[in-house]
Amino acid sequence: MTGWQITGAAIVAYLLLLARSAWKQGEFRQYLRSLAIVAALCGIVAGAVAAAMALDSQ
């Protein structure tokens, strides 16, 4: 396994543990909403970086 694969597996394991904890506390919907917000923000940052790279290569 590469370092990126190990890091990805650790992140997935952490998110699953957080989901389990939220489920037990009855806050699973809030967890999913927060996860969606973080994913959207990561997508926005990735889009901005991709746009900057595309504009810089021209």
C-alpha cells in the first residue's frame, strides 16, 4: 500500500467511527448534513485550484 492509500483508509475509518457515534447519540442526520457541507467546501476549493491551473497553463 502507498502512503496515500493508508491515509485514505485512515480517513474512512475515522469517518465511520464518527458516523457510529452520531448514530448512537441520535444525531446521524446532523452528521450527514455536516459531512455534505465539508464535501461541498472541498469541491469548491478543488474547483478553484483546477480553474487556476487551467488559466495558468494558457
